[in-house]
Amino acid sequence: MPRFFAPFHLVFLASLAVASSTFAAGEDAFYKLGPDSLPQEGVPQGKLLGPSTLPSEVFPGTQHTYWVYVPAQYDPKEPAALIVFNDGQAMINTNGDVRAPNVLDNLIWRREIPVMLAVFINQGRTPEQPEPTPRDWGDRNTNRPEEYNRLNDKYPRVICDELLPVLTNKFNISTNPEMRAIAGASSGAIAAFTVAWERPNQFRKVISVVGSFVNLRGGDVYPEKVLESERKPIRAFFVDGVNDNRALRGDSYDARRDWHYQNVRLVEALTKKGYDVNYTWGIGLHGQKQGGAMLPEMMRWLWRDYPRPYDPHNMVERSFRGATESK
């Protein structure tokens, strides 16, 4: 039977159409979740507890919804590490750009990070206000702008003085601030940095994705604050894209509202001051696709030196970390 070969120009046009549709989807279309962000056969899955409600006295009349991820390897007799994710609803979305529980399942199983509890907390809202959703993160109808973008100690008090006591009453969480991290995207990222900045005695690791270190509520001054202040024991990983919001409107430009420029300024200030800092500047937009694809590597880097035995005879540390047996 004769074989049919499409004319070259038809093949080329078809390829061009596929490429054009990819470009039309935006630069973020090139960021894909890898296997560490997806469920893997044989990997024990943690449990997601919640939603629960945290009343707030720091912001009277508001409450925070949160979920707690408990890894399959959690042993109440052993202190666990902790990571807090701001905008929790977006970070646990099973069809979202981050899917953090999958990342935790896979990396804990392979001992690339310690056994770790995770809290996914939404920004504050009054009982009458709606919960944020993957389409609406609540900037217009919750307390998110006030909580996340202000450079003060209020949101750190929510996390350290309101959330942590509830958690430590239920779980065995390490008191070592080196074993605690906080993460966020956009305004949630500057809020994460502010928690570590204000309370390094509680949190010393930070993940920032497209951080809003801009003049929404004065966040563009962080580079100056870093340079003027004594160095703090903070380790941070920043992800941003050159196609993040760039504050261009016709011929006008406001550097204080240029997301990428302000991320670069902050990283340069931290580097100059001697901080343990890492970063990736990609081609992404103001979203979570680039950060979601990077999350496993960010977690590995932040926890690269967590305490582990180096006894060559210790075969336990060379094996996958199985689930803790139920008592």
C-alpha cells in the first residue's frame, strides 16, 4: 500500500499553528508541573484536615479559614518541621498551579525535606464576606490588601500569636525557627517575608513567588530597610518573571509599581547584606505557574542542610521514608 506523506508546507503550517496557539496562551504556558508536583504510585499520601476557623483579635471582626496537611510519616513523639502557605485555598487546589500537598508527599518520602506539617491559611474576612476562590483571591472583598501588604507586625501576630498556639496544642511542632518556613505568591509573598522579617525567632525560611514588593501599601521600601538594618537569620528563595506587572501605561512608568524591578532590588539588597538568598528570574507573568513548577526545587534548596545522620552504616536514611504505623 502506498504511504501518504503530507506536503512539507502543510506540515510546517500545522506546526506553526500549534506554536502560535501556545504563544497565544501566554508566556506562562511554557511552565509545566513536573512529577514532584503530581501524585506518584507507591508514595504515602498525607491527610488534609479542615477547613477550620481561626478568629482574629489582631483584626477584630475577622476570621481566617485554614487547613492542616499532616504527612503520612508524622509521629506525634517527634517534633515536625512546619511550613505555612498564605492564600491557602490556591496552594491546595488539586487542579491548580502549585498543588503543594503532592510536593510534600513526594519530597518527604524521598527524605529530601524533613517530616513537615503544612498549614494553608486564607486571608482574613468577616463572616459576611465570601471565601476567596481560584478565580478571586479576595483583594476586593476580604481583608487581604490590609493584612498582606502593610509593613507592620499585625499579620505576623496573626501567624505567630494566634495560629501557632492553636497548632502547637494539637501537634508536636519543632520550636527551632530554622525548621519553620512561610510561603506565598503576590501579596501573599510580601506577607510571608514580613512574618520572617518581624519574627525571625519564629520563622527563618521564606518562599516568594511574584512577590508584591511594590507600593501597594509601601512595600517598595524593603530594599532600603534591608540595607539599613542589622542582618537577620533569614533564608529566602524568590521567583519572578520579566513579564510580571511592569507599571507601563503608555508613556508613563512608575518604578515603585514595577513588580519585577522591585523583586530584583530586594534580592540585590539581601545579597549585598550577606543573606542566604536564591532566585530565579524567568519569563513568567504575574501568576503561580512559574512558581508552581519551581516549588519542589525551592523546597529542596531551603531545607538542603536539615539535620541528617551521615553514618555509612545507617541504611534507614538510604531508604524511602514510609508511613508511620498507627498506634
